[in-house]
Amino acid sequence: MIMDERTRTASVRRVVGWVAGSWISRVYLAAVVGTTVWAEWSVRTWEGSDANLAGVVPMLLTMPASLLMLPLVEVSWAFWYCGIVIGALVNAAIFHGIWRLVGRLARTTAPTASTESTTSTAARK
């Protein structure tokens, strides 16, 4: 099936919307990028024997999905980055979904002006 440009653009927007559609998922992604850059800088500049422990922080931020790539890190460090990216994208989508669900639940359970006026009228009687 051949996708036209409009369908492809809509699909990309839908995926990007799920990954970075709310401010909480964007803050999470920024935190992951920041800690990954910090870990890479620490590994490259630190002379101590425990410099490689800096890579634990991005892995902890992107768990549990990043753990899927952990056994492959012995093959190549590229799998470490893949695990970070996959874990960050999955977690950001989950955060966005939870944020939308909470917002939807808050809108449906919030009292409206008509229910407030009827309850205040009933309370006055």
C-alpha cells in the first residue's frame, strides 16, 4: 500500500503527538537528553575508575524498556544508546497517555456551573 504525503504527515504527527504531546513528556525527554549528555561527557573526561557508572543514570531514567538492550551492550555501545532512546520514547508515550487520562477524568468529574447552582439552591432550602 502506497502512502501519499498527507497520510504520511498525519501518521508522523500522531506518533510525535503521543511521544511529545504534553509538557510532562517533553520535560521527561529533556531530562533524559540532559542526563545522557552528562553521562557521555563524564565517561569521556573523567579519569577515575568509576567513570562508567555515569551511564547508570540514563538507564535508570528509562527503565524498564531500556533493560531490553542491556545484554547487547557487550557487543557494541550503540545498543546502550538504542536502549536509552527506546526506553525514553516508550516512557514519554506512557506519561503522555497518563496525563491525558487524568485530564479527561478531571474534566468529567469536575462540577459544572449548573450542578453547583442546583446544589446551592438545595442547600438554601
